[in-house]
Amino acid sequence: MPTVAQARLSTIQRTIARWENEAVRPGERYQLLLARVYADQGGTTALGPGSDFDQLMTVSALYGIEAARISELRNLVADALTSGTSGLLAFLNPSLTASLVPALADPRHTDEQLIAQLGTAVADLNGRVGAVPFVRLQLGLVPIIESCRALLAGHVPDDLRDQLLSISSTACTLAARLAFETYDDPSSTGSYAEALAAANRLPDPWRRAMVRTSQTMVTLLPLTARRSARNSGRCSSDRAVVERT
């Protein structure tokens, strides 16, 4: 089969015109090529919410491309274009990435705008729980948590440090919940510990209470489920005894 690069320009133009005018969905090789092209935003890789790539994936669903195929495209592009800690920024909103890059190079450049963007990003991810696969949410959280760690380890302006600690605590608490939902108990425990460590550095105790409440809920849920299962088992046994008698 000839490659896309071997096709004549006029053929490629006619193919694109069919996608635009006849609602014909691209073939698999074109799907991957388009995903790769749209992932490049101004010379950098951008895969997060609001990026051209993310919008392409949304439009692909409208073209009737199956959810499993869209997930595969996301994974293929992410594996090919992201590596190392810096690659994690590709999963963020492009405007947030643009604000983070200079701050990560020198935390003293952290400003109110960046703090607001980080807070909004965490709130947006939290609002998507139940509507977006947990793995997608985790991919969005990891670069935020890593960025908070890096900024807090540097010389962040004093008047912004508490706000950043609060965002870090909130992000880690959400990460712990998502890890619990994906049956990754060690990661959940570690994220709760990090969330609590950040909360302990804040003067207001309500953040610690929020972390503890979340942790208590996910701790008690499995215990409640086990008790329910045992009670259900007892009821089944009782019914069986009654039926035999």
C-alpha cells in the first residue's frame, strides 16, 4: 500500500475536500496522520483540554469514529511525542503550559495568573469526574502535581506560596481518589500523604479536614462493601436453610 507521502498533492486535496464536504470520515492511516499534525501547536506538543488535538478527537467522535479507536489515537500520539517530565506539559491546556514554562525555569516568575490557571485546571478535572475516564483525568493531574512540587521547591513569591500549597493539596487529594477508583491503593495512600503534607503547611485547618474527610470516605467504603457482602452472604445462607426445611 502506498504511503501518504507518496500520494500526489491533488489526490490529498481531493481527499480532504471529501472529509469537509461529504462528511466522509478519514481512513485509519489519515486519522493517525491528522492526530500527529494537530498535536503540534506552534512547534510544541499540545494534547490537553482546549488544544487543537483535543478538539480533533472530539470532532472524530462526531464523524462516527469509535471511542476505542479515539483512545488508541490518543495513546499512540502521546507515546510518540511525550517523554520525560517536560513531556507531561503536553497534557495541559496550551495557555497554562505557556505560563508554566518560564515559572518552572525560575519559580520567582510565578504570578497570580499562573496560580489562577492552576486552580481552574484542577477544578475542571474535578468537575469531569464521572464524565471522563479516570486515566484521562490522571494524565491531566500528573503535570499539575509535578509542577506544584517543582515550584514549591523553589523561590515562589511568599504571598503566593499558600495559594500554591492549597492547589497542590487539592490536586493530590483528587489524585488519591482517582487512584482508589482504579484499585491502586499504594498510589492512593501516597497521594493522600502528599496532600496532607501540603495542608499541614497552611495556617487554616479546614484544608487538613478536607483531606482527612476524603481519605476517611475511601477507607470506609471498602469496609462497608465487605460488611455488605458478608451480610448478603448470611442472608443467602439463611434463605437456603429455609428452602431446604
